[in-house]
Amino acid sequence: FVKIKKPDAHFLTKDTLIDVSEGTDGYVTFKATKEGTGADNPENPLMLTTEQKNKAVTVKYINTGNFEAELGSTGKGANYRGFLFVFRPSLLCAKTADGEDPVIEEEKKATTTTTTLPETTTTTVEEKQCWFTIPIINFCFPKLF
């Protein structure tokens, strides 16, 4: 399993073999729903089979300088489990080695946004001598001739 501080978004295939659960502690856990073997590990993170993509997750953080992660493995036997981290969106960028690309679905973090609007002032385009103005930032594209 991989347990991380909740990302801004994560991506899975439509036919994912990963269970996603959110804890009350602000972490999200991604856990396999099917046991794997060493034989199904990818050799190249940018060339994945459909099954490998179904066992992959891509997470997205926005304006984040670091993140916290916990890695673990449960099950029987003495085999090791390897984790492959690629600091690029391999699920989104990797080619599919066998067959068609699976459908990728994005799950975004629910956010609450509070917006305070500034006091509105009105200046006409003619007064500023603008070709046009971007109203949100009140930016004028000036007439040069």
C-alpha cells in the first residue's frame, strides 16, 4: 500500500485494481485489490501493459514543496514488494505496450473556496485608450496608433 497526505488530485484507470480509501487524518491510502508477482513488475515506467496501468496511480500536488508518504506491504510469504516511483505522471504519459490505452479517470480533492471581491470601480475603454481590457485584472491593451 501507499499512504500519502491527500493530493490535489489522483488518476486511476477506469478498470483499476487499486482500492482508494480516505482517512479522517487527511491521508489517502492506495491498496492493491489483486496480488501481484515479480513477473508483472514494469521494466520501463513509460511503457506499461494494460494490467500494469490498472495497478498504477498518478497523484498531483499543486504548489507543494514536499509530501509525506508511508509504504507498506501485507500478505503472506517472504517475497519482497518493490515500489517504483517516477516523478512524472507515468500513468498519463506512458505508452500502452499491449492493446488500446485504458480510460484514465481523475479524482479531485474537494475544496472549499471563499472569495472576497474588491470594490468595483468603472473606467471606460475610451478613457484609457485601450483596444480592449481584461476585466478581472483591469489590464489595458493600449492603442499604439
